[in-house]
Amino acid sequence: MCPTRWNERYESVQTFYSLYESIIDLLDEVTAIRPSDSLALGINYHTALIGSGFIITLLTLNKLLSFTLIISKNVKDKSIDLMHCKDAIEDIVFILNEIRKDPDVEYDDIFEGAIELAQYTDSRIDMPRITKRQVHRNNVPAKDAKEHFKLNCFIPILYYLITSITDRFSDHVKQALTISSLIPAYLKPFNELIPSLQLYHDVLPDGGNMVIHQAEYS
């Protein structure tokens, strides 16, 4: 998956999710062939794919990464309006933060979908074995499997996605984007250009004098 094109990340996860049952069926056929050079590898893949943690993670990524699709399409558009893109990013971060405040609605749908996938593979969504000194995975105490994967899988992924977007599109970047107001096709009122003028005032010939710049802009 491409590290910078988030639509390819989503499409990769969505494709795998849509083909999940077919992949499981194929692995069942591979592991039924004995003897086979692919037997051990097929068993390992099959065991990993029907694991509760994998199923929950797959559905979580499929849901949350769908919100990033609009960002990726906007930033690749040749006729992009950077200010419109900035607004779209802020809207998505707002939506993800709203989910963070009340994650149960989205998570309930994910967990129900995970149960359905698990039933197809004749497995169940169970809590993993917990030890007192767990160091290789999250170990937040929970009363059942649903709460366990919410606290140890869904919420950490949600937090990571929010952090990734806000770090990539920081306030500094958003401030710099306002310079696109100088592009003739996307001329904006002068007040929308002010953040970029404040950011680059040290390199401007008039030291960032807003009166002079506003007169020039007009």
C-alpha cells in the first residue's frame, strides 16, 4: 500500500474485505491438498485470517479509511482549490473526533460485521489470552470480547488516524495553503490571504506590512 496515497490504502483494504470469503475458501482448498508444499503456509495464513484481532482490524480499517478517500481525491485533482481541500480535511477531522467522543455507534456496526465474518469461517470473536505483564500488544482490561477489541483495537486505530491526518495537515501547512488565494482561478478576499502573509512576513519586501499588501492586492 502506498504510504502517501490514502485512497490506495483504502482501496487495498476494501478489496481484501470484499474478497475475504473467497480468500478463506481458497485457503481451505489449499490446506485440503495433502501432501502439499503450500500446506504449512496455507494453514498459517488461514489461522491468521480467521483470528478475532485480524477480523476486527480489517473491518475497522475498512470503515475509518473510507473517510480519507475524499482527501486523497481532492489533493490529486488537477483543478484543485487548496482552500476547499483544507476545509474538507477539517471536516473529516471533525467527523473522526465526533466518533472518538461517542465510538459506540460506529463500533457496534463493526463488531456485528465481525461476528458475521467469523460465522462464515466457523469461528467466534473471542478475547485473546491475557497475561499480567503483556508487552507485545495492548492489554487494557475489559469484561468481554466486544469491549476488549473496542479498547485495544478500534479506539487506538481511530486515535492513530486522527493523529496522522493532523500531523500531515498541521496548522502550519493550513496557514501556508492560503497563499493559493493568489492564483487567478481561485482569487479570494484579501483577509483569506493574511495567514500566509503573516507566515512569510520575514521574506516579504515590505516586512509584511498589511496596508501595503492590501493596496497591492486590490
